[in-house]
Amino acid sequence: MRCMWIKVLCCVGALTACSDKLSKDEADMLDAVIFALDGVEDNAREKHRLVPWKREITGRAIEFETLGRNSYGFSDDETNAKTKNSSFVRYIEKK
């Protein structure tokens, strides 16, 4: 009897894992994991960022990205001149 339930659960798991899109429940679960691990939420604005976090679901993954200004100073004048007015992109992907 136990073997039958294990086989059924394996088949259900295999069928749901083979879908090419995340379900709403799976996307909500990944959102919760990303928030717990990285502190990132959709449309959340962080200090020193030019735009809020943007969330996009692509296939079975959730991608977050934001754009900000570099505020680091370096002791090397040449490196300082290169990064003075530069920007950066922060990108997170969870599958």
C-alpha cells in the first residue's frame, strides 16, 4: 500500500515539475523565499537605487532587477575617475 502512494506522489511531482510555467502558488512561494533570503520585494524602493525592484517571471524562474548609482570611493585616482558617475544593475534569479 505504501509503495502505491509513493508511486502516485512521484508521478504527481514529475508531472507538476515538467510544466514550463510557474503556477501562482509556486510563484508566491518563490517570492517568499527570495524575500526571506535576499530581502527583495516587487516594486520595493531601496536607498541609493534609481528605480524600484522589477519582478519578472520567465519560465520556471523569477527574476528581479534594479538599477543604482555607484557610491564607492577608491584610493586610486584612476579607478575613482572611472566609477565616479557610473551605475550598476543588481540582478537576482531563483528557480
